[in-house]
Amino acid sequence: MPDIQRLLGALQQWTAEWAARTVTAVWNAFLPFVPSLVATAALLVLIAVVGIVIRIHRDRVFHGATLRSIDAMDGTQFEEFLAVLFVHLGYRVQHVGMSHDFGADLVLTSSRKRIVVQAKRYSGNVGIGAVQEALGAVQYYHGTRGMVVASSGFTESARELAARSGIELWDRQRLAAAMARIVTRGREVGRKPACIKHEE
């Protein structure tokens, strides 16, 4: 009987030593990865925070926006406003507007579309030149179609060329309708709406 107890005691001691060695080995193997795991966790938190900040900023662009406030924007502000608008409409947006933009200000992409957008913040009607620029930009940016978005309206010649060439025109009324659609969508899903107001 004492031999069995001695054997059991030795077995317990060996098991405890083996467990301690195993834990130490696992910890020593894991230890070099701790800084990487901490850095990865910090990066994920940073990405989440940046995403929240971008979304807050994006929604703030719409806060109190009206057609009248759009009329007070300069060309760059109008492009930025449209970029946010199209993000809300479900597109990925690339802002390419600059001095050498080859006729495009925004490039919108979705699963099956690549739309090249020319933005015109005009007080008067937009002419045929904007449609011609959009046509060239569709070729340059390999778009599936082109679009001209104006804060005003279009001349008859611009409308005629757009109809013949497949360029989509968004005038003041179409822009207001898109803004309203975003507000309606926000209400339908129970979120706080983007607070877009419309006035002529």
C-alpha cells in the first residue's frame, strides 16, 4: 500500500511539473506575439474610430442643407456635397475634380456601374460644353455612363446632346429629389434623418 501511495505521489508531482513546464513553454512561445496583438487591436480600434468620425462628418455636411445653401457654395464645396450625397445613395465615390480632371469631378462605382460625374454649380443654365466634357471623361475614366449634375438647369442644346449620347442630366429638381430620397430612407429604417431641407 505504501508503494502505491508513493507511486501516486510521484505521479502527481510529475504531472504538476509537466503542467508547469507546459504553461511556461506556451507562455514563452506566446510572449513575442503580445506586442503584435496589442498593435493589431489598437489599429482596429483606430480604424473604427476613424470610420465613426468620417460618418459623423459626412452626415454633418447634410445638416441643414437646402437648395439655397447649395447656391451659396463654390464649385469645390458643391463637388464635396455631391460626393457625400452619392455615398448616401450607396455608391463608392472617388473625388477626382482638380485643374486637370479630364472632364470629371467624381467617379461613382457600384457592383455593376462606373459613373463619371461632371458637377456644375451655376446660377444660369448649363450649356452643351458640360455634356461634351462628360462624354470625354467617360472614355478617359472607362465609365459605363456619364452624368452632369447642376445646381440650376440645362440649355436645350445640352439636353439634346445628352439625349443622343446617353449622358444623364440632373437639374435642380432632380437634385432636390435625390436629397429628399435620402431623408425618406433615413426615416424608413428608423435612423435620425439627415435633416435635409428643400426650398426654392
